[in-house]
Amino acid sequence: MEVVILNGSKQIARLAADAVGDLLRSKPDAVLGLATGSSPLPVYDELAARHERDGLDFSRASGFALDEYVGLPPGHPESYREVVRREFTNRVNIRPENVHGPDGAAADIPAACRAYEEAIAAAGGVDLQILGVGTDGHIAFNEPGSSFASRTRIKSLIEQTRRDNARFFPNLADVPHHVLTQGLGTIMEARHVILLATGAQKAQAVREFVEGPVAAICPASILQFHPHATVLLDEAAASALKLADFYRHTYDNKPAWQGI
């Protein structure tokens, strides 16, 4: 796991966008894993700007969303399919038919989850997965206690996550109780994972998953086992790390040929 501490969300967005751009230039048909929430938004803004300004080409790429609410009607503005479309894919030249998400409105939820896993596998797997992290250490909607071997499935949200997400809805009562989410086992199969975290409210979760034990109570801690995981933090999110100075020194002296 590489931990990179930067001055703010703009620097984080630029570095994450560099990784996506390098990938697309070397593999134009790359498969991107797309997260929602607040953390990836500056990255999507930067990628859209590079598409508009520099011609960064997504025409052969495909994308798979991490998760989706269960029970929201089609076209609901806070469904993750709509959020991904509004915040990112409508702003670049990725083909709409190449953007996929789990079907939270399916009549047969287990079958829809199996189909989603099969679609990811048929695409060749995710090349680069963008992640955020919750204040309780969840990634995607794998809440504390999730199996490290889990695949795409339905999950119940804990109340803290519902309260965290209530800012996107008129009130807490409108936040669904259930979601479909890629599992931790699914996420770990991505060839490169970039996790973004900003703000002091994430500092405890960051400390636990970066420097704490690998344990189901902190789902993001599984990334300690990933062969290519990059954690991009601002100073506030990194404020509780014991080895913060070491991470800064390592990044400042990183050979250019290693890339991100």
C-alpha cells in the first residue's frame, strides 16, 4: 500500500487523473471502476477538464459502478447510475452502453448480482478502481463485518452510513436501507486501486485501515493485502497517522519510473 499525503483535493484529483490518463494512453479499452460520494467528484471534474482541454479519450473505455441503492425508481437523481452519469460519464466521450451498474430495481436481486459479477469478468476485470472510504472504514457499501471474500450482493446500511448520505436526500427518511454493492473480494481483483480521503472526519478511519490490523470491523483494511493500492490523502485525513513523515519522505524520494 502506497500512502501519498498532499495539500488538498485539487492535488489529489490531479494525481488520480494522471493515473487514469496514463492507463488510457497505454490501454485505450481500459475498464474503470467508478465510485460515487463526495471524494471522487474532484477527480471526475479533472478528468472532464482534461477530456475537453487535452482530448483525453474515453471512447473505447468502459466503466463499472461500485454500488447502487435498492428501491429507488429508475431515473431518481440520487441513484448511483444517475450520479455517475451526471458527474462523469456525460462529460466525457465514453459510450453510454459501456457504463454499467448493479440493478437495484431487479425483481430477482441474487440473479442481478450474479449477472453483474459475470459482466465484470466478461470485460476482463477492472483495471483501475476508484474508491472512497466511509467514516466507519467501509469501502463501496461493505459495512463493518463484511466478509473479505464477499462478492456483489445486497447489504443493509448501518445508521451512520444513512446519516452520512442524508445530505444527498431531502431528509434521512428518504435514504434507502438497502444497497447492492461489489464485495470486498470483487474489489480486490481490480489491478490497481486508488482510494481517496479528505477531511478530518476521515482521519480515524484512515489510521485504522492504513496502520491498524486487518480486520472485518474495518473493511478498508483489506487493502493492506492488495498488490497495487494507492491511498491519496489531504493533510487533515492523514492527521492521525503515526508514520505520516515516513510516507511523505517515501513519496518525495520516489523514482519517477515507478509511476503511481
